[in-house]
Amino acid sequence: MDLQKHAPQPEPPAPPPVSELRASDADRDRIADMLREALAEGRLTAEEHAERVEGVLAAKTVGELDVFVRDLPAAHEGRAGRAYAPAPHRPEAGAIPADPDENVVAVFSGAVRKGRRRAGRRIHAWAVFGSVEIDLSEAIFEYQQVVIKAFAVFGSVEVRVPENVSLRGMGGGVLGNFEVDTRDSAEAEAPVVYVDGWAVLGSVEARPRRGKIVADLLDRVHRKVDRSLRKHLDH
């Protein structure tokens, strides 16, 4: 008899508890969102918010992150309670007009659109031996869906959006670079920015600008809730 075959096998080591797992950027973003909501609701002062955000950035594990929100209601709702529908991959039919609200053209030159301005539903950007910068990080979003058509020929188109909006893109490059940092916002009411186009011996890039958010997003959500309540009471 081969006793070696019947020898008890050592049990695999138990996985570490969740609190000891290394925190990811997504984990930090989730906690930062809770803190931002708590600040907007008046649960935290500006000083408390700043102190906790600093701690979130320095945290190494999931357990260290949870310390900063354990006294907030949002931390006890559970992930299922915070689930949201991802943004649609393409604009809804008829939501975006065929004609652009704005054309941004740079031919052997540069063009910049930035600051506190209203974001149209459709923006066309053309960079031919030039550069176009469209920075929506401080823009006022009157529409939930915004399309940016970007074409770069021996040039570049750079798009920046607030970090709490959804970002989508579809396009390609011909001896060039087309890159969109696709993401879903955790807020169901967040705007969705679609960046489509082509880069021919040039580049088209779209990504969020860290630290910039749609400041009135929570206000718009609250207004929608208020309208729903008034409609319900009227009936």
C-alpha cells in the first residue's frame, strides 16, 4: 500500500478578510463620493470633509477606507442599494439634433473652449495641422446627453469632462491615436458625453479631469425628486 497517496493534504490558506484587502482606485472613488454627498447634505463640515478626503487618498486597505464613512448613512445602505444603470453606449434615438450647436475649427492654429459655459447637445471639432481643446470640466450641462464629433488630421483634439459624468466613445485612428477613457458615473442623473470621430496622423483623446465635478448635479436630482413629490401630491 502506498501510504503517501493517503496522507492528509494540507488545507489551502484561508483568504484574508475583506478589510485587509488592498484598496483600489475604484474603492477610493466610492468612499470619496459618499463624503461628497455628506458634505452637500450638511452632515460634514468643509474641514471634516477635507480631512477625511486626505485620509482616503492615503489609505492602503479597504478597512482603512471604511473608517472614514462608518458614521454616515450611505455606508450602511449596502452596495445593492447603490446600484445604478450604466449609461447607454449610444445616444437615445432623437435625443441629439443632427446639426451641431457649435463648430470648433483649428487649421494651422489652436482653438480652446473652456470655463463656465453652457454645453450644447452636439459639438463638432476639426483640427487640421492644429489643436482643439474642449474642456467641459466647469461647463453647465442643460442636457443629459452631449455628443462631440472630433476629427484630427495632422492635429489633435483633446476633450476633458468632469469626473462625475459618464464618458463614452467610438472611433479609430489611421496612423494616429483615438483614445477615450470610458467610464460610468455612479449618479443616475449624471450627464453622458459621447466622443466620436477619427484621428488621421493625429490624436483624439477624451478623459475626466480629476477634482472637477458637476457641482449642481445633486441639486438637479433634488429638483427632480421635488417635482415627482409635487406631482404625486397633486393627484
